[in-house]
Amino acid sequence: MLRSLYRHLRRPAVAVPETRTELDLLGALLRSGNVAAALSRLDELAARHPEDAYCLHLLGVARLQAGNPGAAVRALSLAIELAPDEPVFRANLGLALWRSGDLHGARMHLEAAVDAQPGMASAALNLANVLIEMGYPVSAQSRLTAVIESGAVTDAAEAAQLWVALAGLEPLVPGIDGRLCLQRARSLAPDAPWLPLLGYMSFANRCDWSYPVAQLCDYLESHVCSDPPAGSPVFAPAIADCVPVTPAARAAVARRYARMVTARIALFDRELPARPLPAPDGRIRLGYLSADFHNHPTMHLLMGVLAAHDRDRFELHAYSYGPDDGTGVRQAAVACFDRFTDVVGEAPLATARRIAADGIDVLVDLKGFTGSARPEIVALRPAPVQVNFLGYPGSMGAAFADYLIADAVLVPDQARHFHGECVVRMPHSYQPTDNTQAPVEPPPHSLRQAAGLPADAPVFCSFNSCYKIDAVMFDLWMAILREVPQAVMWILADRTDARENLLREASRRGVDAQRIVFANSLPRAQHLARMALGDLFLDTRLVTAHTTASDALWAGLPLLTLKGDGFASRVAASVLAAAGLGELVCDDMARYRALAVALARDRDRLRGLRQRCRAARTASAVFDTRGYTRSLEAAYAEMHRRRLAALPPAAFDVARLSEGAAC
């Protein structure tokens, strides 16, 4: 981003005439990446000409590129005192302040730069990143939209970067429609081969299947697996999970994204404080890093484990960069930890230094590469052992993640090499659950009418997010409805545009739109009770039910799933296997279709499955919260033991630890 700011600097500001030519040459040297040679000469010139704002600016940029943001702030601040109206100076000062951990100062100067020169896309992107880290995604979205819709951005690559950033905010800011921005980017470079591939999630969240999925898959397979063309976008790994690409392509996307994260922190002053002495009581200092310590699916899964942790063996720390929603979930989460630290609005470097100073032995990242994640914190390596767990369903492909918590269904032996981390396999499912939550009693059928459902007809349902529904899966669902003509399909969809698109697609497939029933989001307890009104949950394929899978079983709702070839497409299979319901896991769509139809026609068999789901609450491994916690702790302890023994991270199966064997 530093390099792209140079193009906006039209003239040297307050430059001493006799040094102007040399400064231009030094600026070119910086742009070419030869920082050391330029820096020594700039130090000399700045000492000789302390009134030369342009020289001070270049010195600040050089110091920033050399990884010294504190010294860069000092030089750039002096440059702005001499030339307060130069927006590029302010943009670079904002960047230096961001790198040094002063988010408030960074925001002030970046906003001033963007207001003065709206076409400066690099500054707008940096401002958006700062606002996101401060916990203001709506403000970030507003800033990005205003810049690109101003018409001031004339470079296609910059317009595309803005669009990618805007589309990435969609999970954090419901209702964003960045397609106008995409049109602007396309108008600037209609022949760019990758521009039509941007913005997948904007289409997926609306169930708008006009998006060129096949073209995106071809791009990911042919370019990301090798060296992508210069200037091509870096796709978020979650995108590769949502489209039908090979495991090799998904792994390559993750690796490239991890390289981008590593490059993003290259300018940080990465010196971390010395680790304190081990805990005097011998406990392992265990840190959980997340934005989701509130009413969120991650906490619905993990709360029971946090409460069941052995506090005699582990000292628990939380680092929360998400909102305090004031709910009982938040209060219960806080109570689970020896120390709960709110780091909202704190720069990644500051949080990394805090984690290092706390002497965390094992740091567990619960966000990975999801929408509100801050992987820069983990990339700074604040702990000697770092774990990718739960929040992101897949490999981060990064050197800064040592271990991945998984299981044998999610990562069979033949798939280990697609994961950058050492794979740690739990004895049953990788997914934790909380068996202390209130049980869901079977509701009377009379409540179906209130939900808009038929009283006696079979009710297929899907409570997955709309982005998981693709055209192939919807084809399959509609084929099932045609074979069971009295049945309905009950779909969770809050968005009006998604509902309209699904109704239109149903009609195109010969299914009466009245047989599609929609559900709105509800508070968790009401949602679980409502789930029990369905007869059979029809899972999606590329990204299956995750938290929703164990929720369905807890509610007594059988779930039918397809087992794909990647982590995100096998979570429901993992949960069903651990619950003793492996016959509901299908290897292909033909079996899925046949079994869905057979179950809809055999109410006694379906009733038996419902009873087994309810029995699984107390009789299966998937809801054995205490047993799961002991296994997870054994995994953490083995990671810590290896580190103390100066052994490198290694893959292992937790079930084999008691036998003294690792694999």
C-alpha cells in the first residue's frame, strides 16, 4: 500500500530546490524496494534541511518500510507541520500510526487524507482496516462506498481492491449491496479477466445464481495453484470453501491469503516483550483469542468446555476483540476465565505484546480467516504454541498456526497434506457442545400452523445460512419435493431478495412456490424449539451445517448430509458419526435423494430417528461435554510438552496419547 500512495504525490511539497532532483531519485529508489540505500542518505539530507517537508516525508516512508513505525511517525509529523495540506503526507502518517498501534491517531489522519483526496484508494483501504479493528465495520463500509461511488478512483486495480474490501465486509454489515461498486470497477477495466469473479458472497447471500461460479473455479484451479498474475485479487479462503474446487486449490488459496497476512505485518515493529517465568503453580497458561465472546454460535458450542476446564491444570485467559452485547452469554463467558481482557479497538501489535507479556503457553485462535478475524495478532507469534480451532472450518495454510483441531472424519489420512498445520485428531467429533443447555421437548403438531407449516404433510427444512445454498443443491431439493408431492421445504431466510430468488428458482424447477415456506431468525431458545417442528433437515453440500448440526440433533431433528472432500463439507458428517447416526451421512447425491424420499414416506422410521436424536443428548459422544473437555486438555498438554522438550509441532491422535504413541 505504501508504494501505491506515491502516484498521488504530484509535486514535492516545500522541497529545497537544490535537493529536489536527488529526492526524486531517492523516492524512486524506495519504490524499487532498495530501502537501506535510500534511508542512510535521507537521514543525512533531513539533518541538513530540517525545513524540507518532502525530504522528511520520504524519510518517514523509508523508516516505515524499514520496520520502524515509531521513527516514521516522528518524521512524518514534522513533514505535516511544514505542509499541513498535503494529503499523501497525512495518509502515510496515518499508516505509520496504525503500524505503531495508535488507532485513534491513524483514523484522524487517514480520514483527513481521504476527505481531501477521495481518489486515494490506498488511504481509503487503510482507513477501512483501522475502522474494522476499532470495531466500526459500518463506518468502514460507508467510507469504502463513498470513495468508489465518488467517481474519483480512476485506476481499475484500485477500484477492484475497494470492491474486494467492501464485499469482505458483508458478513459484518448485513444488507450491503456492493454491486454498484463492482459495476464501477468493471467499467474501468472491462477486459480484466478476474473482475467478473469478485463479489461472490454478495450474490451467494441473495441466492442469486447468475454469478459465474464455473469461471471462478477455473481461475482458482489454474492460477491460484500456481503463480497468479500480478495484480490479481487475493481471495478469502472461505470463498474457496463455498465453490466446487479441489482440495489442492483450497489449500493454495489459504496459503496465498496467509502470505498476504504475513506481508501486512512486515512493516510492524515486531519486537515483543520477554516472556515471564512459568506460572509458579505449574499451570499451563491457555489463551483464547476471539471476537465471539457473546451471543454467537461459537460460544453456544464452546461455553460448556470453558466452564468444564480443569482450573488446577490450566490458567485461562481470554482476549476479546468483539462486542459486549450485554447478554447472559457474555457474562457467563467472562466468568469462565481467570483473566478476561477486552482488546476492542486495540491494534494487533498491542494485543500481541499483551499476550506475550502474559506468558501465554498455548494460544487458541477461535476465528482463523473468518469475517471479523484478526489473523495479524497470531501472525506476530505472541505465544510459543498456536492453535487454529473451531471458528474457521479449515486450514489457515500458515506458518504461524502450529496445530489444527480436527478429527478422523474431517481430515482422513489421505487429506493431511492439504493442511498447513499439524493435524490433531479428537477421539470423536472435533466440535464441542454444551450439554448443560435446556433440553428441547417435542412440540405439539398444533404449533405448525403458527409457523406457516402444514399440519400433517412431511416438512423438510434447512436452517443453514442462505449463502450455503447453491443451484446444484436446490436442484436436488426440488427433485425430492417432486417425488414427495405433499411435502414442503422450510428455509431460514431473512432477506427479501433471497426469498424472491428462491421462489423464482422453485417455479423454474416445476415446484409450486407455495410449497416453499420461509422462517425468520429467532432468539436461540425459540429457534431450537422451532427446529423440532420439522421432520428432516436437508443439509447443504459445499459448506454443511456446523453449529446448526448439533443444534438440530439437540432439538430431536434428524439431519441428512452429504460428505464432501474438505473440512467445511464434512462437519455435519463428523457430528452425525459421533452421535451414532452415521447412516444419515451420504457419499453421493443419488443416495441423499433416495434416503430423503424414503424417510418422508416411512413415518415410523423417521420417528425412530427422532427418538435416537433425543437419546443422543445423554448417550453419545457428541454431547459428552466433560469427556470432550478432558480430550481437548490432553491435546493442549501434549502440545505444551513437546514445546518444553524442544520438539517441533507434530500431528497426533488424542486417543493414542494414553498409549504413549503419536502419529
